[in-house]
Amino acid sequence: MGDSTVWTLAIAAVTGGTAVLASWVTGRGSTQAARIQAEIAAGAQRAERLRESRRAAYLDLIEQTHHMGELLWEISAVLQRPGSPDRTATLGELREREVAEYAKIRRCARVVELEGPPSAAAAALALQQTTGPFYAAMTSALSHDADDHRNSTALLAFDAAFRPFWAALEDFVEAARSAHQQE
């Protein structure tokens, strides 16, 4: 059993050690690759959930704005009928609905503000704020229902608020589209 046996055992030990080391390195590399792949997949899922959450928030605000617009057209039609016997009562009911619709728009705008990004949040806040002139004109019309001159002024103010309202909606849609495409 001389030198050849020792060399054979040494080579076998080195080969075995190399195999064990290679197996350990491969296992470690595979584990690290699996972890990186899992992190990438989790990041992609988070990004997709955020994208869908933002999209839902944008759509909710757009839908609620259209509901508010329909109500505002209804209010405008009533404001154009001065002297109607049930006008004050109808305006009172419409004002309550307007307040309820505003609360929904405010909630939708806050969700957009929470979801981000800042450009969409700012556009949502600007859209929410364009409802103020409608409320002011409605309040004026209700408090001066018998005064035809003030009623016509309230109607003009109410109708003049439509253009900024719809322009703010268009600005929001553009900001939301840009934000959604950048994600």
C-alpha cells in the first residue's frame, strides 16, 4: 500500500471535498436566487396592487363627479323656474342631496390623496373645491327666493360654475392618466 494508495486517498478526499463545497455553493446560490426571485415577485405584486388601488380610486372620483354633475344640472333646471309654488321646498331637498353628494366627492378625493401620487391628489383636491360656487349660489337662491334680481344673480353664478367644474374634472382625468401610465 505505498505511495499510490496515499495519493489515491488524497485525490479522493480533494475530489469529495470539492464536490461538497460545490454542492454548498450551488445550494447557497440557488437559495439566494430563489430569495431574489421571491422578492421581485412580491415587489411586482405590490406594484400591481397599488396600481389597481389607484385606478379604482380614480374611477370612483370620476363616477362621483358625474353623479354630482347630474344633480347640479337638476338644480340648475329648478333655479330657472322662479315663482314655482314648490320651488323653495324642492331647492331645500336638492341642497340636502348636494351636501350628501359633496360628502361622497370629498371622500373620493381623500382616497385619491391617500393613494397618490401628488399630482393626482392635487388635481382631485382642485376638483373637490370647484363644488363650492355651486353651494354658495344655491344658498343665495334659497335665502333670497322672493327676490327675482338676486335669484337671477344666483342662477348666473350657479351656471357659471359648470365650466370650471368640468375643466377640473378634465384636469384630474389627465393627471390620473399620466400617473397611471407612469406606474
